[in-house]
Amino acid sequence: MTWPATAEWTPGGELTIGGVAASALAERYGTPLYVFDEATLRGRARAIRAAFTAAWPRSRVVYAGKAYLSPTLAAMLWEEGIGLDVVGGGELYAGLAAGVPAAAMTMHGNNKSERELREALEAGIGSIAVDNDLEIEMLARLATEQASPIPIVMRLNPGIIPNTHAKMLTGALDSKFGFPITTGAAAAAVDRVVAAGCFDLAGYHAHVGSQVFDPALVAETIGALLAFAAIMRDRHGIAPRTIVPGGGFGVADDASGDDVSIETWATTAAAALREGCARYGFAEPELVVEPGRAIIGPAGVTLYRVGARKEIPGVRTYVSVDGGMSDNIRPALYGAAYSAALANRTAEGPYERVSIAGKYCESGDVLIEAIDLPRLQPGDLLAVPMTGAYCLAMASNYNLAPRPAAVLVNDGVSRLFRRRETYADVLASELLPELATS
Ligand code: LLP
């Protein structure tokens, strides 16, 4: 179970995060509540940056905003020297709203629209990770409006398969992302980019998956990118100035074992770069990494209020909470394993095995399939750690549920940075209200 660095339990059995009691947070802001610990967020950002800088001085860390892009948090990460990887116009907009310079951003996506590409170029984006032929065509058209060549990296598909959930794989040949190297598509795409004459091809990118726990894969990815770069150098005389092996650094959840230290990721990546550059005679390029979950996952804890209980003798006991798949779809979508702890009082009596169910109208809305907890009472607070990444980011309004609030805690102070949605917010995009009254 990974709790934020500041999480503590009082002698009375109460959870505090950032020096603020979970029960006080729930009382003040309501539940479900996403609590982000500023010290953990900044601490992880600093540690990741320091590890990569130590291993490879010419390195840069960009935060994969898809994990959860709140302007408040992106601004904080930028203060820590962390740039931003954005997917699409919405994330670009949020990054700009956060005050992150466009030059510190990369735009990703396997089907960027012409509008999104134009917005990125008009903002002065640092790099576009080009993913497909249509995008090359669209960018070449847009280039006529540009004063200077368009800065790109090519997103390649190296055919590397990590041992992770099938829905988190992105670098196997059968993927919608990137130009496959093995089929010749990647080389043909570079030919087109070079022939177009309007691109500044800085280098190559690959992201092979998320929740990767084997550092050898980052080395393999870098090796594949450099081997491809060497062929392109021989063909076009262009050496890579930037190598981007993506993000995906695994963070332990209840099913995935221990974290690999960030130092190990960094030194493994650096060793692979050094070896590849020596082998192919490249000057040392800049190394860019794009962690999302490893930065924000452990900073987040969700607080739920316990409600109904249903005991089915000989089958199981369901304890329902006041959130579920609309704020955390990951158990339903990936079978992701979470843990939980009673957060408002000392545990009394024996533990019992229960399933923690969400409140939405879907049998699969079960947050935790089986967990041993003290007997929970209606009104108790349940804290679920490791929910900073891909929870609020993927939240929905299923059952027209207003999405939760999010609060930052630090040094005994809490600050609401995302208010709870209202029923009116949930209906805000609905048009033709007259039909409802006729
Ligand atoms: N870079 C690229 C190009 C990516 O596609 C991703 C994630 C990342 C970086 C960041 O990966 P991370 O360090 O966060 O693992 N919704 C899924 C994860 C999807 C990740 C998609 N791409 C989940 O909830 O686990």
C-alpha cells in the first residue's frame, strides 16, 4: 500500500495527510474527496528530476498530463522544473492556463485534429510527437503559415511488449500508436518528413506501456530508437538530438509488487544511451522522459463515506461507499487492485473480509474485490491510497453523478483547487430545456 509521504495515523486511529485530519477534510469539503499531498507531489517530481539529471545531465522530465491535468498541479510541477506532455487541445489549453510555457510542452495523440495541431503551433509548442501519415500531411500544410520549421519527434513503435495489462500496452506491433519500425513504415515516414523540408526532426520517441516494472525495457526501447536513428543517419545524414523513451515507470499497487527505484530507471536509461551512442558514433543527445503515474499516483488519496452493507450468507459481504466507477474506473476497466483503510477511528473487534462496492448502477462497480477491514459502520471514512493518477482524469458523470472535489494539503493547511460539481454543472451542456417543460 503506497501512502503519501506525510500520511500519519494518530493514536485515536485517525488518518492525517499533510498535517490535516481526513475527517476534517471530509467534513469541510464533502466526500468523495480527492486529497493531494503537496509534499509528495513536489518530492517525487524533485526526486525524478534529480535522478535523471545525475544519470544523464542533458535530461528533461515532462509530466504526462493525461494522468491528471489540473492547472494548479501542472503549475506546481513547472515550478519544480517539470514540463508537460499534452494529448489534444484540452490538455494544451490547461497547460497554458497553468502558465507552463508552450516551449516546455510536447503534444501527443494518435489522431490529432488539424485544429489541435494549429493550436499547438500557434502557442509555440516545443515539440509535436508525430504519429501517422495524415499528421505529416496536415503539418506540412500548416507549415506554410509558419516562420520556422515545425519541431517534431517521430513516435515509433518498436515492437516491444512489457508484462502489463493488455489495455496499457502501446509498443507492441499491433497498436494504434506510432510508426512500426519492423514493417518499414517508420523509415518511410522519415523519408516523407525529410522530403517535406518543413520539419525540424529532433529525434525519436517510443512509449511501450504503462505500469512497467522491468527497467531492461527502457534500455531495450532506447536501443531500438538508436538503432533506427543510425539507419536514418546513414540514409539522410540526420543524427538524433533528442531521444524519448516515454513514461510508464511502474508504481506498486496491491497487485504489482514493489516499485523499481527511480535511480535504477535513470541509470539504466543512461547506460543504454551511452552504449548506443558509442556503438553508432552519435554525439550524446538530450534524454526526455514522460512519467505520469510515478509523479502523481502516490500523491493522491480518495476519501469515501461508508454507507449501506449487504451480507449474503455464504457468498460475500458488500460494503458500499459514496463514490465508485464514476470517479475511479480503473478496477472495472483494468481489474486494478486498490487497498483501503479505515480513516476516522481506531479499529475495534475482528477484521472481516468484504467487497467495497461503488454506488453506481453497474454490477462491475466494485472498487475492491476482497479486503480484510475492521467492521465498517455507516458514516465511517474509508481512505483509498494511490489514486492520484488516472482516477479523476478518467472520471465520468455516469448516473449523472457530480464529479468529486479535489484538495491540496500541506503543512496543516488544506486548499480546495477543484470544486465539487453541482447537479447544475452536470446538466450544463444540455440544450433544449423547453422540451423538459412542455
Ligand atoms: N508518454 C506517453 C506517450 C504515454 O502514452 C503515456 C501513457 C505516458 C507517457 C505516461 O505513462 P505513465 O508514466 O503514467 O505510466 N489509463 C491507464 C494508463 C494509460 C496510459 C496511457 N499513456 C491507467 O489508468 O492505468
